[in-house]
Amino acid sequence: MTTPHSVDHDLIQAATQVAAARSRGDNHTVAAAARDRDGRIITAMNAHHFTGGPCAELVVIGAAAAQGAYDLVTMVAVGGRGVIPPCGRCRQVMLDYFPDLRVIVGAGGRPRAVPVAELLPESYRWQDHQEHDDDQQEHDGRTTTP
């Protein structure tokens, strides 16, 4: 396991091994690996498609859920040239699902783990704009207690 500010090299290695073993043509070119709070590593490949198929990071979130891993703490994506940063869509999804997630970025053999929120400054958070079933409900601009 790693400390909060260290780079999880085992995670990079897991994604690198999956990318090397499973990349096929243009359809599967990027692997992602994520570590759950319990220490499990979940890996997945992207599913490239001309319609904008899912990136490896999104596939790993689904694979993690399928395995009951709902508390991801670190994620990395690896392509043919090493660690690659997540696209904007992936950054937004990661922030919405796992606001405390650390993402490994940095090319050229100099990876670093950064909070996903740093990858989206002044970000929109989907859950901040959803109705919450708390003790208070907003009605006609007034806050009332049921």
C-alpha cells in the first residue's frame, strides 16, 4: 500500500502489464488500473469506437463496481508510451464518483499522484446540483422543515 502522497508503482505496473498483454489494434490501446481502499487492484482496457467508446478509466470504474469495489483511492491509465492523463470526460466522472481519488499522471518516467479535483479546477460537481432528501426541503425559494 502507499502513503497518500506517494506514487503507487504497483498500480502502474498492473496497468502496464494489461496494456502489453491485451492491446489489440485500434480497439484496445489503453489500460487502466485502480486500487480500492481494501487494497484490491482492478484493471480494464478501453473500448475504442468511432462513436466515442469508453476510455479505460471509465471501464475500470464499471469493472470495479462489478467486483464490489466501490471505494477507489488511486487510478492510472497507461498506453503505448507509458502513463497518460485522463481526458476531460474521465476527469469529471472520476470526480463525481470518487471526489477523494488520486490520479497518477506525468509522462517521461516522472509520475506523480494528484487529487482528481486538481485536474478540474473550479469544477462542476454533479452531486452538488441534485436534490437531497435531508431534514429540509426547498419549496418556492423558501427552506422548510417537513
